[in-house]
Amino acid sequence: MRYRRALALLGASAAILFTACKEPPFAPRWDADWYVPLSFQTIPVPVGTIPNGAPPIADSFPNGPLSQDMSGVLGTVTKNLVTDPARCSAPTNPNLSCDLVTVTISKTLALTVQDTLFIGNAANVLNAAGQAAGTILLPVALSGAQQSLTDSLYLSPTQVSMLQAVGSSEGQLWIQVRGVLSNQSGSTITTTSADAIGITSLTATMRIAISHN
């Protein structure tokens, strides 16, 4: 009898130790969206006069591509992205992920803006011609009458893989906004040093799995 009691006690102790070392299968699980602000700059407009119908003027971040460190918490979040489309409330396209990039762009003048947001794993892939696999491209266009616009892009599995690789290596993302602006207003536009193309918000929404013991 004492022998059987000793075995029972030993078994109970082992079960407690196993539970303490391993996440129980019945632990609550859910997905959570992390909102990650990304680096951006205001884009200056050349000072002077822009006649109606003048050739388009190139615009971009004034200091070139911006880098964003993806170490620490950002690296952990990025490398653990949910990739199962069935766990997305949106989009319905099975070729897209739960993760998206959102940009808000604004301007002070009646200029037409045709820009593209680029996000990649190196500075030299931030263009439409030489982009590497996984580079994120989000075209943004404002008519002369529009003062601001918010647009979003759900990411493809290849783009998510690029983000996961950057997060796993605790590397850097590179960000650039590049394009052209033009005057199609019907009259000459005079610009000052206070006029600019503003990126008022640039974020990534990343869905990750959460478990709680």
C-alpha cells in the first residue's frame, strides 16, 4: 500500500513539473493586431512659380531613403506574423495576408501628385525598375482638388516573408516615397518655403498570434 502511494505521489509531482515546463494545450489563444509607426519625412516643394501644364517635377524624401531598425520588440513581432489567410477578417483574397501598410498623404497646393511608397530590405531596391522580391509598392495619387488621401495595401505572402526575414535577422527596413507633381489647375501656382507634400501618417498593421498561460 505504501509503495503504491509513493508511486502516485511521484506521478503527481512529475505531472506538475511537466505542466510548469510546457504550455498547456488548453491555454487561451487569440490573434492581435500591432500598429507599427514607420519612418517618414515631409517632401518639400520647389519655391517659385509652376505654370499650368509645365513638365512634371520630381519629388521624394529630401534626405534619400530612410532606414528603420527592426531589432528588439519590432523584430520579434515581425518574425512571428500570422500567415494563415483563414485567420484574417479581411481581405477575402486568399493570396493576401492579414498584414497591411497604410499611408496618409496631404498637400498645401492645388498640385497633382503621383507618388509611390516603397518599403524594402535594402536601399537599392526602392524603385519600380529594380525592385527585389518582396518589395512593397503602394501608389498614391492626389488630384489638384484633393488636400489629403489615406490608402492601404494588404501584403502578399512574398512581402510578408520579406518582413519576417528582416525581423528574424533584426535588420533594417528601408522606406522611400518618390514620384512627380504637376500643375494641371489651369493657372500658375506660386509656391513658398511653407508649401510641402506631407506624409502625415505611415503605419504597418501586423497580425500575430498570442497565447496566455
